[in-house]
Amino acid sequence: MTSTELAPQLPFDRPNVLDVAPLYAVLRAEAPITKVRTPAGDPAWLVTRYEEARALFGDSRLGRSHPNPSEAATVSDAAILSGPSGDYETEQADHARMRALLVPAFSAKRMRLLAGHVRDLVDGCLDAMEAARAADPERPVDLHATLSFPLPVLVICELLGVPFDDREYFHGLSDRVGRLDGGTDAAEAMAEFERYMGGLAEAKRANPGEDVVSDLVRAQQADPRFTDEMLARLSAGLLFAGHETTVGRIDLGVLLLLSDLDRRDAFAADPEGQAQRTIEEILRLSAPGGLGLLRYAHEDIEIGGVTIARGDAVLLSTAAANRDPSAFAEATEFDPARSPNPHLSFGHGPHFCIGASLARTELTAVFSALFRRFPGLRLAVEVDDLVVRADRLTGGVTEVPVTW
């Protein structure tokens, strides 16, 4: 039996959607960079300690591409973020070019300009919650279906220029793309997703708008290396990440506040004043998925007493790093007054998540308005009874039944 066969396999068992797997704490203390098996059964290094995770996030020797893609370890059957992507020879230049294209669309300044409209969209979702409660006062309202899912979809559709009426179609594709055990169906869904976004880009060529896909179409005129295939893939990735990840953060943020009614009441007393720090703590502690961010070593890396060899897969566990007691006092406790709060939920360094400002804008609007409108909001079920989507790349829950 090889050492890889003896290695623990992801995803690790977790008690519920708010608590991460206990094994993370054990590994962080005893083997912060250790060999594991991915859900696909391939070997990878799992990084669980804050110091090493932060260093590797900013290390240019790690990338999303692989020096020999046919030999790369894979994470799962999911068709996104589960294997190598991009060209090994040109990854850094390609990344810089794509980031330059997207930074203006997702800049903090543009998000501030968007904030008022996002607040209006949130109010519309809260109206829908109230209408659902009025229609059947004895039945809990599913906050996931009325707020957590539609709000990020509305926002990303407007930002990218995607018809909101297509939301069920592309959400179905996203769901198939992100299945860890989806077999060939995930790849087929991704191909369909890219065809959909390619068709949208073609429509924008004939009738451009003030949106990100139109911006990308215009960028092709100045950069012939930016092909139609690259544009479709990038747009599909933006649409997937732009709603899937924020949905989970809203759900888990609500659960973190409602799992302790004293905590809820303290926040509801001044939601606007407490929103910023509370949201950073939600970002630190919410861990919808159970894997980590995938990278590949472009050359040998000595770190934490181990050698990560060129071509090895590396999974950076933000869930574990964000609970590291060497980086955060009372690291497993929810502390909305925590400051500073240098969590790694958006990564660190050159690949810091380009959508961070968008996510913060949405979360601020949601939590400020939700608990001002419904200060007595409470869960209609126990946290342990919520179904965790362990078979999805982005994890999370299927519903959040609430009442007030």
C-alpha cells in the first residue's frame, strides 16, 4: 500500500454546514502541509495553516496551469476549478491581460456606484419574503429561494448583461458544472454553458450595451489573441462564480447570526453600523465548500518542512487557515468586533479575487436591510437538520427555512 493510499481523502466529514471538519484542526497542528487524496482519488498537498496558505497564495511558482496537463492530478468530475486551466507557457501574461480587462468592471469605485441599485434589488427580494409569509403565515419562508439565490443572480446578470429570464437555464447548467460526481455530464454542461455565453457575446457585437460582456467584446478589437473561445470560457466562469459563491455566503451568514439569538439581537440593534465588521467575520467563518483552491507547482517549492515538487497539485484550505489560532484570537468564535480581520476568503496576492468588492457590496446591502426589516428573524429548523450540498464544488445548503 502506497503513502497516497493511506492519505485521508477529501471532502472530510463535517458536523454541519457551520462547522468545518474536525480533522482540519488536527492537520493544522500536526501536519499543516500534508498529502491527501482528492475526491477523484488523486494525490495533492493540502495546506491548512494560515502562514503557509498566505505565502502560497502570493507565490508566483504556483499557478492554475500545469507543465504537463495530461499528467495533472484532478480534484473531481466538476468542470470548473477541478483540474489545470490555461497555458503553462503564457499563464502569467494571460492572467495579467484578463485582469486588466476586468478590473474596471469590478472596481471598488464601480461597486460604490452600484450599491444603491443593489439595495433596491434587496428590497425587492425582502418584499417577496414578506409576500410569501402573508400568503401562508403558518409555513416557513425559504430565505435561500427568496433572497440568497435571486439577489446575486439579479446583480451578476445586470453586471454581465445576461438576461435575467434565463436564470433557471444557466443555474441548471451551473448546478451540473459544479457536481463533484457528475461524470461526463459536468463537461457537457460546461460546453453548453460556453456556447450560451458565446451566443450572448455574438449578440453584443451587433448590439453592445454597458455591461461586462460588451466590454469583453470590445476588447477583442484591440487584442486579437483574445479569441471567441477564451471570451466564452471567461464569461461562463464569471457567471458561475458571480452567483454561486455569493449565494452560499448569504445563506451561511444568516445561519451564523440566527444560530445564536443574542448575537442576532445585538446585530439587529444596529445593522448598518455593524455591517462592515460583521460581514468580514461572516466571510472568515463561512465555509460553504469542503475542499480548497487548486493550484499546481510550476517548480519545486520548499515550504513548511516539505518539498512540493514541480507539477504537484496543491489545495489551499481557506476554511482551515481562517480558523488558525496562530493568526486569529479565539479563532473558532464568531466575533463581529474582530479587527483587524486579515482572512484569506478572497485569497491573497496577484490572484486576489476580482469579485471581492462586488461580494462585499451585496453582503452589506443584504445584512443591513434584512435585519432592519425583520429584526425577529429566526430559523424554523435546527442547523444540524439542514441538508449540506457535499456533492457540489461550492457546497452550501439547499434551503434556509425562516420565520419571524
